[in-house]
Amino acid sequence: MNFTCEKSILQESISTAQKAVTGKSTMPVLNGILIKAYGDELILTGSDIDLSIETKIKANILEEGKIVIDAKIFGEIIRKLPNDLIHINTIDGNSIEILCQKSRFTLIHMNAEDFPDLPNINENMIFSIPQRILKNMIKGTIFATAQDDTRPILTGVLFETKNRNLNLVALDGYRLALKSEILDTDNTINAVIPGKTLNEVSKILEENDDNVNITFTPNHILFSLGATKIISRLLEGDFIKYRSIIPSEYNLKVTANRLDLLNCIERASLMAKDGNTNLVKLNIEDESMIITSNSQLGMVREESSIILQGEPLQIAFNSKYLIDVLKIIDEVEIVMEFSSGVSPCVIKNKENDNCTYLVLPVRLLNH
Amino acid sequence: MNFTCEKSILQESISTAQKAVTGKSTMPVLNGILIKAYGDELILTGSDIDLSIETKIKANILEEGKIVIDAKIFGEIIRKLPNDLIHINTIDGNSIEILCQKSRFTLIHMNAEDFPDLPNINENMIFSIPQRILKNMIKGTIFATAQDDTRPILTGVLFETKNRNLNLVALDGYRLALKSEILDTDNTINAVIPGKTLNEVSKILEENDDNVNITFTPNHILFSLGATKIISRLLEGDFIKYRSIIPSEYNLKVTANRLDLLNCIERASLMAKDGNTNLVKLNIEDESMIITSNSQLGMVREESSIILQGEPLQIAFNSKYLIDVLKIIDEVEIVMEFSSGVSPCVIKNKENDNCTYLVLPVRLLNH
């Protein structure tokens, strides 16, 4: 193998492929990046089996070939080299030489034959969506995935098509996040993608309107975006029937300024941190929501102006769950729907009907 | 106690006083900030005994008094409050109320009587130096203090006046850092200030030409800068006689481009990390310095153009010590002086004679 490539281009492609390298694999070859040099391009691949990332760049290939290089040290070396042409070639059977200006590195490489094959996915594009929108949908749901493995299916995000909508859903037993976007497809999808891999996907997606093409197989999902392909395994098992959890009716409806309410709850939660309860109480009155909390350190009372339709209500929450939702929503005004002091609260945008958040209240002893 | 104060001013003064609060004290009162309201000003004090910081701000005092408030929660609350007038007053004998717009906090306070008195220092200003210059001198030496307590005196930085110069010196047994500035004083100073407290002092010093006044007592140093006073205890014992360590003669002298050499050594050190030796070898030749390193992962050869006066030399270093020095020097060109492959290397600015760095070499088995 023998090729030259601009430092900046090589650095970016390593950074992409490296997102699939966890450095925790028991297979040494998975701590490396597979580099294949054929025709006029390099293909870099990183994988931890659950997640594989493959990215292509143009390069001047002087001799074709493939090798595996330790991802960490290779990434560090390329990043530290000057912004100039880098020349890489194999020497001595088990090493590569990296040349750039007056720098010369010799690095032991691993065998490309030991690198596991990527799942073979027939790229029948199932649907296509702008990167910016998918990135936003992931961000708007992934925080609600379960962080422990008690019920593995809850550590993932459901991708589901329904009535020409793509829905992403996450829930962890205490709260639920649902983001929807109109999608021009007749295909039926119902797959759960691990939150861990989706987090890396989200880092690669850009804030632009270029499309990402998505293909499902029974066990995998493939994201194709330009020169990069991301393959994640799916979680096994059925997702919770989440629609039955979301209340369709309510007794009272609150319209609030999102940022003002967020600030009030964040301040109130400073007191709630002591003892790790995070408990804040909401007194919903005619024109204001009174937020209180207390601990050994003292007490706090906050007040946010609201519009109330329905009867006043007292209800308590883990402040973290409310804060997570209020931070992720991007409209100026939000709507909160309540049925009773022990029923879930539904939080939505006031204008745009593209998200639904649900938070379970904390049952107080005196209720 | 009862006063009002603008949020931004109060927040900044808490942030300053808080730098002396470690949160690790066995005296609960030292987790707090002492607030004294007298006349038309508030005095906020934080202390961990070794380091005390006192800062004054103007406030509208409605009723005089003094209390101690937990620094962490008080700082968090004030930071999260809206940018507006904050009203603080004592209630119920053991609490304070914090009011701002529609927010109301009640916080338990501690007794001001339990807060230790600051050392009584007669403010005979001993010398005065622009904040920017002192900040720079601290930054240029503190990295070379010892990080373990084997010889406690080495965890501090020596402040010494000599021949109308202020010298700051730190050394840890492997390297030495000396920064000098001309100072218009006849006073003789020779005191060692703990690196830990000096680090906090450095954060408070600003990048401007306002003077900081410095007073020494047998056990303490006082930095006065505008509304803020910082008092640190001194380390006991005599500092190493460092002048005898710095060689006054040399056999060869290298003039090098600082940034180019830094980049070469940083890249070479990527290979030196494996096995934690950090070992890089320097081959000093007529017009270039060849830097090499190797480990199980492979080898690296770097080359930096230099001007050499004297005979070629081979010498090896812990790359970290060279990198620390090359990062801290701010001139384009540096001078390195060597005597032999087993003698210390002295590194200086090429132009400005205001710093001297010394690094011990690593003795190689084949020398």
C-alpha cells in the first residue's frame, strides 16, 4: 500500500471512522482503523461490532492494499502533523511509514484480514430525510432513553413510520419523548436503535439540508450520508406500546413562557439537590405557577406567569425531568396538560405539533 | 443585616471570595463565605486558613450585620437569579431571605463569630508590580513546582529580590524555572508561597497594568489589588540554593525556532508515551536537531533547523519537561545551552534576558 493525501482530509476521515472505535474491545483489531486503498480512493472503517462507520476520501493511490492501524495513535499523529501532503506506505511487511515534510513515523500495523466484515446490507433506500432534521429528532428524544440495562429495549430509540410520519420515541419508565416529522414514504418501519450508537450518528450528522438515506434490515440500520456509511445493529424485542401511555384527554391546560418557567424550575432545583430528591412542587393557580422546594438548607419560592384553562392543581415532579424537556423544546411558549396530581403531565410546543413529552409526577405523602 | 445589591456585582465578588473556599475543610464554617455589611459596603471573605480572600463592594445597607452563608449554594443561587437588584436580609435569627423579582429563597446561615479572624497584617507596602507582569511570572514558574509532598518546600514558588530584580523560582528536582523582572525597591524579600494558593492568586490577577501591592510578614504574604486582598501563608524552611544549580558555562549553544521545535518534540512524544517513559533523544548536528523516539508501536524521526555553536552532541530528555518549557516561553527564537550528554540543559529567550529554564537529561544506558 502506498498513497498520498492532504492532511486535513485524512484527519477528518479518521475522526469520522474513529467514532465507532470504543477502545474497549477484547479484539485488538477493533482498536484499529481499517484502511483500504483502491482505485483513486481510501476507505476508512472503524467498528465495535454494534456500530460500524465507513468513510471514503479521494487520494493519490500509488500502490493498492489494505491494513489496520491503531486508531488512537494514528489519529494523534495525523492531527499533529503540519498542514501538508502526507505520504503513507507499507514497509518491512508489518509496518507503515508516515512521511510529512521532515517528519517520519514508522508504525506497526495489524492485518486487514483479521478485521471483521461489515454486515452486508442491500442499499434499497427506504427513506430519506435532511440531516439537520434527523439530528434534531435524535437530540429531542435520546435524553429520555433508560441509562441502565434493566430493560435493554428502553436503552434505545424507536424509529417508527405511521400515517406518513416518522416518529422517534424514547422512554425510561419516568418520562417519554416523542418527535414526529412528515415523511414521504409508504414503507413501514418499526425498529429500535441503541442510544449509544445513535449518539455517535448524531455527532456525524451535520446541521444542513443534505439528505441522509436510511435502510433497514431485520437486524441493522444503515445511514448513508455522502461519502460516509453508518451501520448500527438494532435492539432485539418489541418496544413498549407507547401510545397507550400518552393521555388523550386532560382536565387542565397551562400555557407558559418556556424560558421563564425553565429558569424558575432550575433555581428551585438548587434547593432540591440536597438529599438528591430533586423534588419541586408546582402550585398551579389562575394566573401563575408557584414552584417551591425545600431541604435542610432552606426553602425557595418561584413564580411564573401562566394562562390556566381548568381548575387549580398541586403536583410535584423530579425537577431534572422537567428541566430536560424545557431545555430541549425550542418554541417560546409551551403547553402543559394535566389530569390530576398523580397523573402524567404532557408537555408540547404551543404552535408546532411535532413533539410530545410526558413526565410522571412524584406522589407526595399527603396526597 | 439587610441590604440590596446589583446581581452582577454580587456574583463577581462571590466568585472572587469563593476561590479560597476548598469545600474540603473539617470546619463547617469554612465552607461558607463571611458577609459583613457596614457603612455603604459589603465585605465578602472566603478562607481555608492557608489562603484567605477578602473583597469589598458597594451596596445599599439598610441594616448592618454579619453572617456566614454556604459558599456553593449561595454562589449557585446568585448566578441563576435574573440580572436585577437583589435584596438580602436576615429573618428568624438563623436564616436569610434572598429576594429578586418574583424569586424568594430562605437559607440557613452560620454564625459570623465562628469564622476565624484573618491574620493581622500591617499594610506597609513592600513593593508594587503590574498585575499582568506578576500573573505572567507566576504562569512562567508554577508548572515546575513539585507535585508531591516529599520535600514540602518544593511545592512552593520562591519570591526573592536581588540587585533590584524580583525573581520567582520553582524547581522539582528534574527541572527549574526562573522568571525575573526589574523592580524599584531596596527591600529584601525571600519567601516561599505555596503553589496551590498562588494558582488561585493568578486567577484573580487581571491582564492589565493596574498595580498589585505586596506585603510580607514572617508567616504571610498579602496581595492587595483594588478592592480585593489575598492573604496566603508562607511555606516554612529555606528554599534550595538554586543559583549553584544553574550552570554558568556551556560547551555548545543551539539557537532554534521555538514553535517548530515544540511541534517536533510533541510529535516525537506521541511515540514516547507508550510505556510511560516519555523519552526522546536529541541528536544535535551542525544545522539541524534530529529528534527520535521509539516504543513497541514504532519509531519516529523529526528534524528541526537550528544554528549550532560548538560540537555535535547526543542527549535524551523526558519530553514532558521540554514541552512545558517550550510552551511557556513567548519569544519566536530560543537558545539552548549544553555542556555534555549528562549535564543539565539551560533554555532561555534569545532576546529578552528575563527567564532561565533548566532541564535535567535522562542518562541513557549506552552513555
